[in-house]
Amino acid sequence: MLFVLAAVTSVALSGVAEAFVVHEISSAPTAIVQPIDPSLLARRASDPTTSKLGMSVLDLAPRVLADATASSVSVTSADSTLPANAADPRSAGGQAVPVAAGAGGVQVTPVELRLLPKLSGAQLFEQLGLLPAHQLAAFAESNPTSITRLLASPPKATVVTAVWGGLTAAQKQALATSTPQLVGNLDGIPFAVRDSANRVFLAASIADAKRSLASGVGRGQIVGERHHLEILRQIERTLKTTAKDPVRQLLTFDPAGDARAAVVVGDLSTADYVSYLVPGMFFTVQGQMYDWTTIAQDLYTEQAGWLKILAKSDPSYQGKTAATVAWIGYSTPGVLDIASLARADQGADILGNAIEGVKAVRAGSEPFVSLVTHSYGSTTAMIELAKGGVSVDALAMIGSPGSAAQNARQLSVTNDNVYVGEAAWDPVVNTAFYGSDPGSASFGAHTMDVAGGIDAITHKKLSSAIGHLGYFDAGSQAMRNLALVGLNKGALVSTGTISDAKRTLASQ
């Protein structure tokens, strides 16, 4: 058994390595409050008798444990004036400061400032929204671990949307200005706001990295600092466009470690069709963010072309738009942990919350959301979809090394819109390394032809996909079919058969 595992791993690794040569492409404190019910947030946000905040500290107060005393929360009458010398959190001595006047003439204050670092999740996010700008900035500077801890275990996107919607314009601006890292990376906040915050944070991070290198850091740090700066510059390069290019948005930017990032091609706030591109093993922000975004733009261009074609015969497609997301939102495995599903489990949770973020922000006008998944990314996506906590409208898998789910019907995908493509000379497919083979007939996915040929509709010649990374070439049959899956036109996907591809591979 050990020999077989080693052999399969060796074949997969050697094939992927060859493909890349050819195609470059804190231990958190115990929470002192109980979770907030999202439905309660939404209800209070629409209730004219309560604060403009989604949930005020009046709701939070009964949940505070013994170390948060009754004096931590205060309420004053509507005609009370705020103190002119509101205390700074660095010298407040834990005193509460009035910060908001809600509907119904009630002013509320946050819990004592000294208690804020003990909060987490939705409770901390909402309390930060209560702080006046100068105190928020001081708190963020003095408690950076509270921000990183909040991002490491964020509130659900629906909760973030509810809390954000209850803030005033001034409070939103204060949060974005004082904590751009937080605002830019919380799923559930409007996309344009996140893009702006992340660009500010990126520019500041680049400036900090340059200053650190110029200051003469020791030899032990200089390599790490240069590596960090290279990651930042890769993202900066990715965001540069020409006048002819579609708009790009920096949806995620987490520079820690090997970094996480997501770049949108198109307008995520208005697109009718949204495709998330989820990468597999060996993909990093430093190495592939630019190329992954280029692929996302090629898919965007393919979809834009098909929308024009479809609109000629179907009026319902007139004026429709698409957006693609180059998502490297999790740390993909490398050589040392390729046999583990640990990174897939972690990535699945992050991906699920990202999809929920799109649905929460676009509630009432939700787009058709599809996942275009490659290699280990398909395994990651199927782990999340098998949970049933989040659903998508379509799933396309290419170069998949296997699934924990036994059948496509076990995945939370609308109308069984599950498609699989396998290229000739792809050493990863058919291994079922992580479970069931999505390309097998028993799995029940729709086959997606990637072998090339003549397009039956446009009569254009389509190139074939060969190897583990050949699926992404512009003008290929694979890209044509991936585009149509993302536009809810599965009926136009050229099927071919996986068995035909396997026979072709065997004959060669």
C-alpha cells in the first residue's frame, strides 16, 4: 500500500513539475460573549425603535460575563451632550465613551475599551464600528493582534453584511480608514469598499517593506523582507491594466506568510454571472497571481464573446455581463504536504465564506455563481460543497485528483450542474488520489470535452488541452466549455467522453 501511494505521488509530482516548466504560469483569548444570531441582527437593523446599528451594546450587555461589569455599558438621554474631551483608549483607564445616537433618541456606548481585545468575531467587529475615528485608529495601532485574530476567524458573511448595513456613513469611513486590512478582507462588505481598502493597505505594506529594507535589517531578515516585497509587487503588478482592459478589483489581500489574494476581472457588484477560479497544488501569490489573473481575464473575454452570441438569438441575454475572480484565497500544498487534505479543509471553509459574501452583498440580485476548479482546487471545492453549508449554481472540475464525495449528487450544486474535463497526458487525473474519481461514470458528472476540434456554433478551430495545465489556453475547447458552464449554458457544452480521452491517451 505504501509503495502504491509513493508511486502515485511520484507520477503526479513529476507530471505537475513538467507542466510548470512548459507553462509558467496566536492563540485567541476565550470569547466573553455568546454568538450573535444573524436573524436578530437583520431584524434589529430594520426596527425603527432600536439603534441604527445592526445590534447595539444594549443587546450585547446581558451576554457579557463576570469580568465585564454593569458599568461597562451606559445609556444616556437623547439631549445629553457628548464630552468634548472624549478619552483616548491609550489613556482612558477603561472608561466608556459615548459614541452614537440611535433612532428613538437613545445614545449608546461601547463596552470598556480595555475589554475590546477580549472580544472576537461579530462582537468585536460591531464594537469597533461603535468607536469614534480617533479611538478606532488608536485601538488598531495598539492592538494589531485583535485585527489579525478577527480575520483568522471572521464572522459569517451574512452577519458582516448586517452589521455593516447598520453603521452610519461616518462609521463606515472610520473603519475603512483606520482598519483597511480588516475592511478589505471581510466577506460581506461591499466589493468596491474592499477594493479601495485593500489598495490602501497594499500601498502602505509596500512602503513599510521598502523602509524596512532601507533601514539595514540584519542578514537573517533581509531574505525574508525581500521575499515579502516580491509578493507585494506581484499583486501590484497584477492590478495594472490598460485602457482596453476590464476593471480589476483587489477583493482579498492578506500578506501574511505566502499571502492570500483574490483579484476580480469585471464588476462583481453588477455582473449577472460570476466565476471563481480555484487553483491547485503549487500555486502561490508570488509565483502565479499575475498569470492566474490573466487566465481569469481570458475566461472573462470568452464569456463576454458568448454573451454577445447568445443575445442575438435570446433577448434575455441582452445587456448581461460577467465577472471572473482569480482566487488564491488559501495556501495550496507543496511537495512536503501534497498527500494531506489539511490545506483543502482549510481552503474549503475560506472558499465557502467567500461565496456567501457574494450572496450576502448581492442579496435580492444574486448572480449565477460557478466554480472553475483545477487539480487540488477541485478537491477543496468538493469538500465545501459536500457539507451543504453553501451552494453554487455550477461546478467545473479539470485535472481533478479525486473527491471525498462519492457522487455528484452529494454536492450542493444547483440542478446537478457538475462538469468534469480530463486532458490527455494529465498525470493527475484518474488517480482518485483523494477519493472518488470525478471522471468515472459512477460519479455522475457531465463530461466536458477538452480534446479540441471545430466549434459547432462559431465554426472556429479550438485547440486541445494537453497535460495538467493545458486547460487554460485561450482559444481552447476547454476554455470555451468552461465559459459556457459559467453562463448557465450547459446544453451547449461539447461533451465528448472521458473514456474517449482515456483511450486516446492509452493509444499514445
